[in-house]
Amino acid sequence: MADIKDIVKEKYGQAALRVVAGEGKASCGPTCCSSVPGAVDPITVNLYDRKQTEGLPAEAVLASLGCGNPTALATLNPGEVVLDLGSGGGIDVLLSAKRVGPTGKAYGLDMTDEMLALARENQRKAGVGNVEFLKGEIEHIPLPDASVDLIISNCVINLSADKDRVLAEAFRVLKPGGRFAVSDVVVRGAIPADIRRNVELWVGCLSGALDESDYVAKLARAGFEDVSIEPTRVYTLADAREFLAGHGFDVDAIAPLVDGRFFSGFIRARKPVAAPDRA
């Protein structure tokens, strides 16, 4: 699965460079949740309202490649420590930093040098001090045990080839009683096997998505409780055609099979206050 990680890193690095070069909203060419460069993407469009993004650098908004808005749905309290898995250009980290205030802290974790450079520049422009961007992989979080109150993520966990490891790491770094509150693409029901096998669509947020029952089971296996998945945007037949265009598929044959099977969901879970030792 190392090839998938390398492709993800390359494509998201290119997306950051496009924003830095002033080429408009981030895109990964035919990937990163959009099948057509420059097209209105049903996954990433209209996730943040203008009031939320006031005061943020334009580059932070343009670099967003998420599928939801976890900062709008999660509870963030003053003084808390927040970690964003796969923080990209930093929009959700900067929004979280506002919510937790000067006594709290927001970490962003990303493996892509170009995205980290963009995020740090966005932090500088925003003048936000209670933020730290870390280089690393979400399968190996570079933070101590029980050091985080809340984990957020925006359409990134689906890109990992080792989701069990990601969830185990999230459980490890959360404090007892800590919360997991992420947006991700989720599958409901069977989808054609050739879509699962397509690496380009994995980078584009489709092939790597978990079935909702698998997501719940993996979180429970990692030790979480109070697990729930709330659909926030269900993708239609027209959206499916947009996803599949340009990937060599018979769109007319396959699109009806994925109609309504993919959705952006808000996934919540909690680490028990008296957590078992999972070492």
C-alpha cells in the first residue's frame, strides 16, 4: 500500500502548489474529490459559510479539499487541545484555534511538505499563535498518549490504507473521555469492485471509503464507544457521473450502481473515561 501513500502525497502536494501559484481553488487534476479540473465539485463545494471564514487567508479556504465541516458540527471548548488529522492548508486548524481560544491549542498533522508550508504561511497571515503544524503520518501520530481532547479530520481517513492503525493511534492520543469528530466519505451498500481497485479514485475520496458498518466496527474495535455516523450530504446519480468521468469507466452502466451509495458523513465517537489498556 506504499504506492497509494506516495500518490496521495504527490497529488496533494501539487494541489498546494496550485494555490500558492494563484491558480485558484485546490484541485488534484482528476482526483482529490473532483473528477474534472475546475469543475464544481459536489463533495468539496459550499462547506464553509462566509462568516466562518472571515479573517482567514484566502489561501486557507482555496486549499480546502474536505468533504464536510467538522468544526461546525463538533463541540470545541475554551482551553481544549484539538488535533486535525491530515490538516492540509490549515483551514480547520485555524477555525479550531479560534474556538478553543488562547488557553487552548490546535495541532495540524500532515505528511505533505507543500501543504505544511502553505498551512504555516496561512497561520502567519492569520496571526494565530495557539497553532502548531506537525509533519507526520496519521498512522503514526507524533504526540504523547492521552494528550488531546478532540480529534477532527476532513475527508482524510478514507485515504489511508491502514485505517485500523489510524483509529488505534487516535484512541491512544486522546485523553480519557476525549472525542473523535471527523468528516469522511462513507459507503452504504455494495459498490463495483473495479471502483475499489482504482488508485486514482482512492486519492479522489471514493475507493478508500469504508462502509458505514465497517467504520462503526473498526471504531468499536479500537476501543471507542458512543459511535454514530450522521450523513451530511448524499451523492446522487448526477454526482456519480461527475466522479467517474475521465477514469475509463462505462459511466452510463456504473453510475446507477453507485447512486446514493456514497455520502459525506460526520462520525462521532468517544474514548471511555476509564479506558482499558490496549497496549
